[in-house]
Amino acid sequence: MQQSMKEKNIISENLKVLVFSSDINTRIKANRTKKELMALDGVYRADVDLDDPDKVLRIECHPQYEAALIEEKMTKLGFRSDRLI
């Protein structure tokens, strides 16, 4: 049975990984963003790879957490986020 795209990013029954490109470009902005995202219920971990050209934002969250909530929060924080996975 083929999994849908939504199911492919669930890596266990308790964890899903969401990956976004972003325009976060400094360590200060990355730390502030991570703090804000970690405050969201259902988000377990947030990391930004400032060395990657896409400034990849990786979120570990509850399997039912919706990517749209991260995109909405990023917009409120003044950043772009385009879902990769």
C-alpha cells in the first residue's frame, strides 16, 4: 500500500518531522524563532541550519500537528517558510 505524502513524514507513532526552507539569516533570529516555535503545543524540537542555502527549518512534532500552523507562526514572526517535507 502506497503512503500519502502526509504520512511519509511520520517517523514513529509519536513523532512527525516537518521541513521548510526559510529566510532566517542570523543566529539571533534563529534562536528567537526556535524559542517561539518550541512554545507551541505539540512541537518537540525546532532547528535552523544557517549553513544551508535554503536556511532549512526542521520541526519535530506530534504526528497530528499541521504544517500550516508552523507556516502561520512563521508569517507572524516575519519570516518566509516553504514546506519541503
